[in-house]
Amino acid sequence: MTRSEYRPSVPGDWFVDPVRLGIPGLRPADTESIDNPLAWQSDALCAQTDPEAFFPEKGGSTRDAKKICTTCEVKGQCLEYALQNDERFGIWGGLSERERRRLRRARSA
């Protein structure tokens, strides 16, 4: 290798922006509702775990998913999304399909 082939500088593309990768907690808050109303999903703990826990088979346990939801910082946004979009399957915002139906009925009464 000759001296002219050696490049001591760092390549221009060495840095990968963690916000573009969707790393939880690294999203700028001021762009949340303007750019992407679903940006909260990148902070959701369920996005970092096994999705099957949040969509158990009929009669399956929802305990593990609900336990994860208890510490999730976007639990409220998740629940509102599910209610607004009539999500009928899975655990959203710490509630099962049945629990969300009850909440919907209570809100409309």
C-alpha cells in the first residue's frame, strides 16, 4: 500500500442518526405531532419485545403484555390510538379487547 492509498480521515458516512433508526426515547418531542402523529410508537415498550405477547390466542394469558404496559411511558397515547381506531385485537394501552369495549361504552354513556 502506498502513501497515497492511505486515508487517515473518517469516512463521511460513519455516523448513523439514532433518531432515523427509531431508537426509543431519542425522538425530538417538538416534531411528534407535526411530522408523524404515530411517532409515539417508537417509544413504546412493546416495540422492543415479542409482539406475540400482545396478541395472544383466544383464551391465552394477557398478563405478560399488561405487565410491560404498566411501565410504558406512552401507554395513554397507545390506548387513545386503539380507541380512536377501533382496534379489536391485542393489548393496547394495557387493556384487552374486552376492557376497551367496556371503556368505550362507559365513555359514550
